[in-house]
Amino acid sequence: MFNIITRNKCCICNYNIFTEKILLKNIPVYCGTTDDKIEADIFHDQLWVECNNCGCLQLKYLLPLDMVYKENHNLEPVGNIWKKHHEKFLKFIIKNKPESILEIGGASGYLAEKFLNINSKINYLIIEPNSKIKNSKIKLINGYIEDNLNLISDYNCIVHSHVLEHIYSPAEFINNLSNRMQVGQKMFISVPNIKKMILSEGLNALNFEHTYMLTKEHLEIIFNNAGFKIKKQKNFLSHSHFYYLEKINKNKKNLNFINISKNSNEFVLMIKKIYEFVNLTNSLLNSNNSKNVYIFGAHVFSQNLISFGLKTENIKNILDNSKQKQEKRLYGNNLIVKDPSIIKNIDSPIVILKASQYQKEIKNQLIKLNKSVKIIE
């Protein structure tokens, strides 16, 4: 069938004893849209375990990368929050006067293009396995940084935004980068605020892509152990953490990781609340008999609600702002993605919305499109 990668040691502290916390069954392995027939879709269980040493919650069985990322489903920044994130992160980098940049996982090239609009002469390289960048000013290597580590020392600054949470072995990854960096080289990182995502009942927090509980507490120990000094740390809303690091030492530290096991319980509680939301939503839809029901988000938000038992018989379409997802099928079910504007002239449409940090932004958009919309949240 396919090769499952078993996580035998903690991805943070390398300890080898885990406690099982929760099992989620039959989850779609890819959280994007597709043109393939539904018969080709693959599902797999998620077994979440907790490290008995550092308390990091993580996925026990990992899927092959080419299955999880069969296509790049994040080719464009969608929504004001993401655009503001990129703007703030760009300013965070520019303040520290980079001379040349190697960006890991540049996706759409959005950050690079914005940077080059400000400084068109800077040497800018993106290493990204699924990029479709067509800007001639941006140097591009279609591949993984792990296969191009020799290029790291050629650039003054290493940049990666919302990449680290996708790495199966984050501590090893940071150490590998550090080993190729010279003293004085800089690294700028943006990572999601996973804890806040969970507290806002975000199903985008942990999944087949985000396979471990990323926290500031553990990250900063990883950075210090790898020979970096944290020059500056800044939060972007409750969405992301920005880090400016400088390589200061060739000798590695061995600081102990604090235990964060309480975060595991917060995740388990969140899953319980999501199941309750699904049951309540099913009851509301059964009693309403509306023909104009939609769900927002052609992503893991909707996929997990459906996997947790949300009945789709009365749902007409999935709504999503991404033009690249529209008119395609959301992997794992038969629902077709449409532009949210289709609710504009419908009398009292119902939209199921469970979108974590983006809830308020999307809710306001839907109300602006149609004041009679009824939102189940």
C-alpha cells in the first residue's frame, strides 16, 4: 500500500517512551482540493501520543511526504490576516538589513516578490518542492533544503515562514541548518501559535501536516541548544510567533526541555468540543430542512468536521476564497468548492463555520455578502 513512518523517538527531546492520548479514525491524508475521482482518496487513522519526558504531543505514525503534499494547496495568501502576516514579517526582516536571502519553502513566492519590490537588487533564492513561481527575479530550486544544505553558508539570511511545523524532526532540522551556518549568519522564522489555535478550537492546529505540538517553550530551547541567540521575538496577533536568530556559537548546548503535557489535555478537550459541535449541527440541520446549506473552508477545517460525523446530505457546497480551489472537489468527500459570493442572492442561507483564528474575518465577509445569512458556529 504505502510506507508508514513510525515515530519511535520524540521529535523534540529524543526520548523513546510515549503515552497514547487520543485516536482519530479515518482522516483524509491530504488537506486540499483535487480533480481526481473520490475512489482515489486515501484515509488513515491519527494516533496522538505524548512524550513521557518533555510532554510533547505528536503523531505516532507519519505518512509519506508525497502523499501528504501531493499538491501545494497554499499557493496564494488568502484573506486579510495572512496578508497582514506577510507584511509584518517582511518588516520584521527588513529592519535587520539582510544582504542576501535563502528562503525555505517559499510556496507562492509572495514574500519574495514583496521584498524584491523594496530591494530589487538583493540576491534571493527560494528552495521549495512544489513551487510554481514564475518571477524571473527570484532564483528557484524545486526541491528540499535537506538536499541543498551546501547552499546555506552562501546567504546572509535564512528565512522560513510556517515551515517548521511541517517538519517531522524539528530539532534535527534546526541543528542541520545550524551546522551549515557561519557565526554571524541570521535566521528569521515565523511559526504558528499552535496553543492559541487549540484554544480557539482550531482543527488546523494538529493534523497530518502539523504532526507535533509546537510551543515557544520548546522552540527556544531548541534554538539555544543549536547555537543560536534569540535577538528578537515578536508576536503577530494570536496567529504567529516571529523570531530573529543569530548564529553565535559552534558549540552546542544541552539544555533540558520543560514538560508541556498540559497542552495535550487541551487538545483532547478541543476534540471533545468539536464532536459536540458536530452533533449539535446535525440536529440543527435535521430540524431546519433548509436546501441552502453550505460549509466554509476547503481545508482541514471541513474535512475533520465531516470525519467526525457531520452529515453532508444537506450541504450543497463548500465555500472558499481561493480561486485555485474553486470548482474542484475537497479531498475526502464529494463536495465541490464554490466562491462565497454564490450566497449573495439566496434567502437566509446557512453556513457552517468553524475556522479558528479566521472566524471573525470570515463571518464578517459572509454577513457583508448576505445580511440574512445564518451562521452555525
